[in-house]
Amino acid sequence: MKTDIILCGVGGQGILSIATIIGEAAMKENLYIKQAEVHGMSQRGGDVQSNLRISSDPIASDLIPKGQADVIISMEPMEALRYLPFLSKDGWIITSSAPFVNIPNYPEMDAITADLEKISNVIMLDIEQLAKDNGVPRSANVILLGAAQKALGIDYEKIEDAIRRVFGRKGEAVVEANIKALAIGKEAQR
């Protein structure tokens, strides 16, 4: 088993929380993990990206070569396109459809959507709206994780357990909101 994942978005969107949950689930499966993170500007709105490599065999490098990512999980559609050169031929993009316009020359959404629709394996969800509609406004990132679960090759229950461990110290309400968000994402990607 080998899965190379690029997680991307902008600061404050919860990319690193998703990476932590996936990593925790993979560790409980006794898989090898390597992770490299790039934090753009330290303030909210800067580029954030993480390479997460999971394998049943030892992993030599924490960086994913171009054309080798099995999955790109993006909290922002333009960021998904930024990392497109890293996507493998049969790879998946799971992305939010709602832009986070943080630059003055942000491309037109129609152009971004058209580029994403050219790719065979894409799931685009308005995770922000799904989160609001379902009473979990702070868990949009975990909705995206739920939509990506099948592409990751990690059992759904293992991800649920990882959410319990990662968010357990924040209280049962936070854990339950994120479990609910995971289920919303899983259901929405069908």
C-alpha cells in the first residue's frame, strides 16, 4: 500500500488538521508516514501545503515528486490547480468549489472550474455551505476529508477513531461535530 497526498489551501483553513488526522489514522494501521509542510505567510491567508506520504514499506523521502501524487486535497480551487503538475495520471483531486480570494488578480472561477473539469478524477464540493447547512461551520475541512476518504485508502472507521484522538482534548462537542462533518463529506462525494 502506498498513497502520496498533497494537502493545500491557505492559512487558517485547517489543512494541517487534516494532515494530523490522516497521519494518526495511518499510524494506527502500522503504516510508515513521512510529512513535509510548507507554511506561506504566518498570518491567515498565506499558502499552506503539506506532502503526506503513507506506505506499508519504508519511505525514503518526505517530498512527492512531480507526477506522483495519488491525491490532492485542496481547501481552495485555485490551490488545487497550483499543484496539478504533481498529480499522477490516475490521481484524484478533492477540492472545495468556493474560492478564497486573497489576491487582487484572482482568476475567474469559470476558468478555474473549466480547468478542473478537464481532469478525470475530480470531486468539487461547496464545503463551506455544507458545513453551514449542517450546523458544523468550523468543520468544513473535515467535510473535505470525508469526501477524500475512499481515495486515501484508509478505512472510514480508522479516520473516525483518529478524529476522536486528535480532537478529544477539545471536548465531546468538538469531536462529535467533526465526526458529523466526516459523514457529511463521505455522503456528499457519492
